[in-house]
Amino acid sequence: MVYYSECGPGIATDREKLAAALETILGSFGERKRVLVLPPDITRAHSGAGMITELLWEKLGDRLADILPALGTHVPMTAVEISKMYGKTPQSLFREHRWRTDIEELGRVPSSFISEVTGGRLTFDYPVQVNRLLAAGGHDLIISVGQVVPHEVTGMANYNKNVFVGCGGSEAINKSHFIGAVHGIENILGTTDNPVRAVLNRASEIAAPRLPLIYILTVVAPDSEGRLAIRGLFAGDDIECFSQAATLSRELNFTTLPQRLKKVVVWLDPEEFKSTWLGNKSIYRTRMAIADEGELVVLAPGVRTFGEDPAIDRLIRKYGYRTTPEILAFTEANNDLQENLSAAAHLIHGSPENRFRVTYAAGHLTRPEVESVGYSYGEIDSLVKKYNPLNLRTGFNRTADGEEFYFISNPATGLWKAAGIGGGEKTR
């Protein structure tokens, strides 16, 4: 059921109002003695989840036993990043999710279900995996916190993705990503009714007896002054709170353009984006807006690696961002990709499919490295001088010599698409 639902301007800019909302949410559950919070990591710094986590600590006190950032495959957070995102919350409460080892399996979604939702294209079963802390930590309440926004793997981010992918194991992460890639990124972006979400919803049913879960979900968008703020806050223990958040996100986080764009320039904040694994949101979130033979220029001064994980980094360097048929053929023929299906999915998601050109201006990758994975190399200093993000607004801009382009200051905050292209119309 839904325990709290509010949307409108100023929810997060007023800390006291947000604290009062959390008081109401927690009051729905009576006295709890041992609470676990699952927030996103620093790669979702704009989600509002950092402040929510800090406020939960202020209200729960000693009852808040553990905080487990939902890292998925991401690099563990540093002490500086924890302080920056979660404020005064004691660092002694934070635990590290080790997605390859610290895992307990709660059951399996049968192969017959996977075959049904993928139209027979995939026939493996799916493990319902979570970090052991969720299953065996003795908590009487688990609070999953996060932002609902368009997402390339699950259509819309968060809800049970935060649990079974963000706090899941390697097999679950690999298979969920591959299901999404096979379904097609244009078919899945912005939707809540898709094969990946169907599998995660079945996982929720299997895990429910073991996990006393509630969800606190935000929708973030620019306020009247152009600053990112929480515009919606929803809490509940089932899919309805997610459905409400997804409906608002489609209203606030989707930009539908009348026609495809010839040139798009995306800025990747160096504090947030340090790998193409993360930085390729610049591709995922804009691909449905870019014209055939168009160009995407990625300004990525902080990008220094391809993968967040050394093993996945090696696979990206080995195979590159090739076309979907090529990656599927590589996967069928090579054990290293079969054992790392999330990497195969990422390579598919990050491919322009020979339809448009990606000029990647990475601050710490060389020309040979960038070109070896299938992108065009961009020289970061000259391109930042030409497309200075400090002087640009999100939307249409012109250079001094009259070139028109569309600028996006943070691709993680939304989805850009041309009218009539892709999904995002269905709600579940």
C-alpha cells in the first residue's frame, strides 16, 4: 500500500517539510528496533536520497543499525563521497556491497517465466539474490531509498531494482541487464511494463516473506529557478508508489522534441562520471533524439576508465561498443562475455549502431583507447572551449560561428526523445 504521496514544487528545498514527511512515513510502522537503509551511491548524487538518509538517521537514532549503499557493480564510495552525499550521518554505519561474494539467494524465477516475458528469446532462470545483510542481518525494517527516473536497463530506475540489482549478485545483475539489452533499449527506456520489470516484480513476490521492505521514492526535476529539487515524494510497500512516481517522472523528466537532432553536446560532471560505464548515460538518454548521421559530443573531463570493475573494463577494451548483432555473436562465441552478461548488455546499450557518431572527449583516455572501442576521439580542452558548459543552457544553443546544437548539462536527470520514437507510454 501507499503510505505517503506528495508532488509539487519545494518539497526538498524545505528540509523541515521533508523531515515531517519522513516522520509520517515512519509512524506508519510503529516501533522498529533494528533498521537497514538502502540508499543509492554517489552516482545518484542528485536524487535527494542523501538528505533523506541523513534525516532517517536523525529520526531513528540507535535504531538505524546499518546503511548499505546500492552499489551494484559500481566502485565503493570513499569517505569523502559518503560525507558529501549523506552529510553528518556517521560513517561507522556504512557497509560495502560486494556484488561478487556477499550474496544470499532467496529463490529463483523459473525459466518458463523468463521465456514468456521475452517471447522465447531467453530461456535461463533468474536468481533472486540480495546482499547477506538484507537476508540475515536481523532487521525488522528495510528502507529502500531512491529516485525514479528513466533507465536503460529497467525502463524506469528504482523500486525493486534498488534491491535485486543494486544490492544483488553477479548472476542477477548480469541476467537482468541482458534481458533488457535483448528486449532493446528503445523499447525499454521510460517504460514500467517490460520484461526486466516483470522479472523483478516476480522476484519481489518470492523474497517478500524474508524482507520487511518499504520504499521511499523521489522524483527530481528543475524548480522554478532551474535548480534540481525533489518534486515528488512517494512511500509504500508495493508497486503502487512506484507507479505514481513513474507517472510524475514521465511528466517532469521526459523531453520530447518535434524532430531528431543533428548535433547533441552532453556535459559529464567530473565528480560524478569517471568511467564510460557511467558516462554512457550520455548515449542511453539521448539516442532516441539523435538523427541518422548525426553526432553526439560527450564532454567527459573526469572519465579515466571504461568499466567500474577491472574485469568488465578488460571486456569493454577487448570487444568495444559494436553493433547489437556483433555483440550477440561475440557473446555466443566467448565464455568471458557469457559469464559477464551485464558487460555484453552495456556494450549493446553504448553502441550508436553505426547510425550516428559519438565523439568522446575523455579527460584521461588516449586517442588509441577511445578509438579502439568504436568511438571518435575528441580533444577535451579544445571542445570545452568551443562548447563551454558554464555558458550554455540546456536546450538549443549556437556557437560563435553559428553552429546550432542541443546541450544537456546532466544526462542522468532525464530522457530526450523525438516524437513518436521509443517507449514510455505505458504505466504499470
